[in-house]
Amino acid sequence: MKVVLFRTQGGLEVLEYTDFPTPEPGEGQVLVKLEVAALNRMDLWTRSGSSGIKVEFPHITGADGAGTIAALGPCVSGWNLGDRVVINSNLGCGHCPACVAGKDNLCRNWQLLGETVRGTYAEFVAVPDTNIYPVPEGFDLRQAAAAALVFHTAWHSLIKRGGLRPAESVLVVGASGGVNTASIQIAKLAGASVYVVGSSAEKLELAKSLGADYLIDRSQDGNWSETVYYLTGKRGVDVVVDNVGTTFPSSFRVAAKGGRILTVGNSGGPKFEIDNRYIFSKHLSIIGSSMGTRADFAQVMELVFAGKLRAILDRDYPLLEARSAQERLEKGEQQGKITLTIG
Ligand SMILES: [Zn+2]
């Protein structure tokens, strides 16, 4: 099969379009013929090695993908060849206490497709049959693949971990990234009022089109936490979605008493200073999460299929041009999800 792999971690130049043996689906696995893969920032970190995760070379990155079932491994039932499916990249072992309790993103033997095992920048991928979800006839596979990881992640963070309730206020720090655009939509769907801090008028326009109520352009406003504070009548917001990390000091300032700071990543860098006084005096909760459970995946994908949530699609590239696709993501030129068409 054709794949894009790398034999050593490094810059864009390590990506190689080449042939690789097609995987055999093992027990309980299906072989998916991928039609589309979607990019995530983790692809860049896995390639460069900055995430610190050891990979087996040659490595194939890519967590998101959708396509059709091309082969069934032993002990697979309920699926047929040709079924259209989207992949849930959160790979739980299925038998540890967390998995048995339905908390498979807390799995003791947790793997993430494309990060710790070979992923979707390939014509085929073998995954457990518990990690595929049926895509309705006529629904765009590109939209399904692009929605999967970001909506799964944002849903688990805002709804399950964050316990977001109607009429609460949510600030999303960042306007255009995949998880942020998903968070804006989920918060609106939950009945919250949504504040968005973005780096340009263009990015904020996108947030507005997704239903954001208050837009703050940080290229024009150096003190956005104060602006949001005043916009809320000096109360602050109930929930801050901060996947930048280095903006935590501002997020602490802008959170209301009893506020929750939700984080699923750190696009701005992993380390920053914390002024503990904000945490105890305002009764703040800092809530981390990563990926989501199988139940979350089903719930959020059904909302995507129903058109209540949608991935914002940026450019599409052929698999052969994965390097250009990653370059666009690395430069932050995209608005929404970059995808790869395969085959
Ligand atoms: Zn497990």
C-alpha cells in the first residue's frame, strides 16, 4: 500500500511517500480502506519528536480517518465488507478496569492511533472493530474524518469533564483551531453564551459564523482578560476553554468565582507560571482531559451526522502531498481542518 511515513523524527523533510506492507487485521480487528485522513497538531509533534513519545520506526502518523471496511479479522461480527466507517483513534485495551468501566480514554494500556501506533496517512489501517463507527449513506466521509478527533475531544472536555450547563458563560481562548471551533459549537448547542478571543478579524469572523456571541480581537486588544471581565459585568466567565497553556494566567483572571478552566492541550507551550492566589481565592477548578470515551464518540458523531455540529474544512491535499499539508498546519495558515484524500 502507499503510505507517508518517516524513519527518523525531524522536520518536514523526513516525510516520505512510499510503499509499505498492508497490515493484516488481527483478532477483533477490521481493515479499513481509507478514503480520507485529517490532520491534527499531534501529527507535527509526533513527527518532530517534541511530544517526547517514542515511536517504532518507520512510523505512520495520522489519528483521523474514514473509509470502507476491506477485510474482517477473526472474531469480528456485526460488520460487513464495504461498510462506510469513521475511526475513533482512542485505543483502549478493552479489559483493564478503566475500559471495563467505560472510561477507555483512561485505559492503563492506552494507545493513540497515529501517535503510539501506526496511523491513517496510508491506504489501509487495521483497527479494533470497537474503534469504528458507521457513517450514514450519503454523509461526506471527509466531514466525518475531520470531525472525529476534535469533536470527540471537545465533547468529553466540555460536557463530561466540564459539566457545562445551559445559561453558563464560556470563554474559548483561540478562534480557529479544530478543538476550539468544535468547543464553540458544543457550547452553543449546550445553551451557553460564548466569548471568543482570537488573533485576527478573519479568525473571529469564523467564530461568529459558528454562533459565538462576543468576539475579542487580541491583535487590537492587549488586555483581553480585562475586556472579557468588563463584558461580563465584572463577574467573569463560568468556564474557560484554554488549550494554549501559556495563557493560563489570563484565564485565571477572567474566570468567575467557582469557575472551571478546561484544558486538552498546550499549543503555546507546556510550561507557565501559576499565581496560586487566583486558584484558592476564586475556588477555581483546573480540569484536564484527553480524547474521550466510546460513548462520547457515538454521541458526538450522531450530532455531526444530524448536522448539529460540523467540522470546518480547510484545504484538501492528495496523500502524496502530505508534506505540503503539514507545512500549512505548521505555519498556522489554515482555517479549520486540513485533509488528505487517499487513493
Ligand atoms: Zn484498557
